[in-house]
Amino acid sequence: MINRILVVFLLSLWSIPLVADDVLVRTKIAPEDSVATGERVVLKVDVLGKDSWARLPSIPTIEVSGAITYVPPSQSVRLSETIDGESYTGQRYEWWVYPRRSGELTIPAIDLSIEQKVFGSDSDPSLIGKKSKELKLDVTLPEGAGGKEELLVTSSLKTNQQWSGQPERLMVGDGVTRTITRTAAGVPSLMIPPLEFDDADGVRLYVKEPKTENRINRGELSSTRTDTVTYVFEEPGAYELPELTVTSFDAGSNTTRTETLRGFSLTVQPSVSKIEVPVDPASSVARSNAGYQMAAGLLIVAAAVLLLIWRRHSLIARWNRFRNAQRNSEPYRFRSFCVAARSADAAVTLRELTKWSDSIQAEQLVPRLDQFVLKYGKPADFALLSELQSAVDHGTTDWNHDGLLDACRSMRKNFLRSTRQKTNEIQTALPELRQVKSDR
């Protein structure tokens, strides 16, 4: 009896037709097995609908630990295929992934919300949830990279340096500005490392916020980063502004390229107020008493006027210093960033985010936004930063405002917590004061 029921059940299963899935998702990467640090990995996800059109209404954000992701602006590759005798139509989407360290790289599965429109149907498109496939590959250090992890890997790097100011007529308090522009092929601007400017005695450095730009030309990506520093001279004398070395790695020829940007030799003269003007003794003796009295009176009047002006300017200067200190404080910078993030203006948000991170890293000569995220954030925060940079490059408002705000609030909590811990450690390390009782 049991055998007869089992046979009937198997025959019923055999009679059920095998129907292909209405929506297919294919995931692949190139290269598939291994890649060097800094090289581009192309992630391709195909969505296909059976007798229908399948597409993604919005491109999801990918968070890849140890890598930077970039979404190319053009996503217009349409697919039309016949699979097992059935007609499928859809679209291909790409993400470009750039590994920043060696080891195993895991590209996680992506939650996809696919819109399917059946051909010839008047009904509204339906949304179908799918997942892409998780992929892994090995990331190795290039043989000619000299063991450096975060190396700029590009087939072409063009560097331009400019000096502005009047180096031949410099006096104490004057400055010269050094502008260095680097243009790299095949990588986004976040992959171009910041330059480190060396400090020198008698010179104060003012490092400006870098300018970045990404461009797509016929499917090829290129990026530009411009770093600017101003050297202000506080003492007279001869100065040698240092050379700078720019390094990149060409994976095609497996060679490291190094370019040296020339420094600058100049002489700074004392300011006008410090130059001693010689006095002619003969002309001094020839002055009359009336002239001395007039000069003394003018000096008294001038001193009184200068005192009034100095007091007024002193009050204004104090107020300006107080206002600038407030505007450069960490709470003010964070509030400015939150206001910019809520406005959905990507360029203003990135600028205010950089100013806030710089206020926290004020002790560093060259503050770096990526180092700030590494210290106080999570690996997933790099994806939000890449999405914001992509929105700046494309001039769109399609970026995760709430996610970036939450991530920065979390990083700020970590920063404040670490600051309190340092303060407690310093107070704990102080020796206890011995109380001496008087014998009265």
C-alpha cells in the first residue's frame, strides 16, 4: 500500500512542468580570480525578465570592506537574450571596485528591488526582490610596488606645479602659494593620496582644502586632485622650500614611477617697520627749538589718535578672534555639516564634512578625511563617502543623506568618547597633592 502511494506521488511530480524563473539575476566580476591593490574590479549585475522588461529603479549602494566603490554615470546597456527557448529582456549594471589592501576581497550579495513590466500588459510594473551572488577574489601587492599597500595604481599620471606670489620681493609676513595638480587615468579621485608638506623653521604652512573632480570620456574614467599650500614667512633670511616626490605604479609595465617636483630658493627681507633708517647729525643740529616743539606737539596728538584707534581695533580684533574661534570650533563645524546634509547639496555637504574632520584633526599637518573615517568610523562608512563624492561629480542629489548623518553622528560620539578617556587618563596620572595640617 505504501509503495503504491509513493509511486503515485512520484508520477504526479513528474507530470508537473518545469517553468523557468520569470526574473533572472546574473553576477560576475572581471577579473575573476585575482587582482593587484589599486586595480579596478568591474562588478556586473544583469537583471532579465521573461517576456517582460526588468530593470532597477534605483542603483543600490554597495559596501565593500577594504575597497572604494564608484558608480559610473552611464548604465544604459540593454540586454535581449533567448534562454532555454524563452525570450528575456533586461539591463546590465556596473560598479567599479578599487581594493586598498591585500588579502581576500569579498563583494557581498546585493539586495535588489527589480521592477518588471510585462509586454502587452496594461497593469503597473511589479516589484520583485532578488539577491545578487556573493563573490570573492584574491588581492595581491604588485611585485614592483615595494611592499606599499595604498599605492596609486594608474596607467597615466600627469602632474603640474605652479608657484604664485612675488618671490623676488618677499618681506616678513609675506607668503608664496604652491599649487600641485595631479590627473590620473582609470581611478576615482578618492584613490589619489594627499600630499604631505614638510614644516620648516620660520615658516607657517596653510594647507587649503583639496579640489577633486571625476570625468568620464567614452567610458574611460579620469580624475583630478588639486592640493594647495601657502608658505608664510615669519623671520627674515634665506629659505629652501623642499622638493616633493610623487609616486605611482603602472600595472601594465609592473614599474613604479617617481616624479620629483622642484623646490624653491628665496630670500626674505625684514619688514619695513624693522628697517633702521640712518639719521644725518648735521640736519638734526640745524633744527630750531620751534621745530622741536611743533614736532613734540604733533607726536602727542598722533599718539592720542593712535591710542584711540588701537583701542577700537583691539576690541574689534578680540571680537573677530572670538567669532572665528567659535566658527572654527568642532560643535559649530558639525552643526554646519548637518545643515548642509539636510539641504541635499552634495558639494556643500562634502565641503562642510571636510571642514568638520579638519577641526578634529587640527594637530595634524595634513588632515585626511579617509584617515578620520578609519579612526572613528566603520568600513561601511567609506561607501557612503564614495556615494557622496559620486553625487558631487555628477551634480545630483541621489545620495544617502540620512545614512551619512547617522554615520557622522556615530563617529562624533566615538571622537568625544576618546577625548574624555584621554582627559581621564591625564587626571589619573597626576600625583595627589599632600595636605599639610598646621599645628595651631
